Amino acid sequence: ENNAAIAYPASSGRASISATMQAEFRELFSSAGLSVSNSQILPARDEGPFELIAIKFVLAGPLSSLDQAMTELSARSPLVVIESVEVWPGRLRRGKGPSQTLNINLQLFSLGVAQ
């Protein structure tokens, strides 16, 4: 059975997958225009033949950047699942035109084939 579209291979190892995901997602969020103030690798959870490898991010930026990041995440392979998202308004900036910053807590996971 080919799980490549939905899961990282077992040969990759949990620690390596977590570190790779954290670095790649930080870059994805930054490229989309979001600032990453914190990221945390969460304990992996076993779910049948898979391991759920989760990372929590604390982000800030405009709605357009969040939209771009979500679009990019939805196109990734292996599959990325949004486990939880909290969004609340930040300060309204004046001067260069109205622009509101959003504060975002985002928890994502991908699957790894259990060893």
C-alpha cells in the first residue's frame, strides 16, 4: 500500500520528521507574510498504523497572509491536518492605511508510518 501522499515513511524517524516539519512550516509561514513568535514540537501519538506528529505555532499577520499560508498547507504532501486554530484580532495599525494584525495559535499534524 502506498502511503507517500498521506504519510512520511517509517524510515524517516519521528525526531527527523518533527524537525523537518517545524523548519519547513516556519519557512512557509514567513514566506506567506506571517511572523512566527514560537513553535513547539508536541509529543507524537500513535493512531493505528500511523504516528501523529504535531507542532504548535504562534503566529501574527494580516488575514491575506493567513489565507495564503492555509492554501499552501492544503497543497502539501504528505498530508497536513489542522488540528486546532485560534484567531483573534490584534492591534489596528494606523498610518499606512487601515491594516489589522491577527494573532494566531495553530496546531498542525502530519502522519508518519509507525515503526
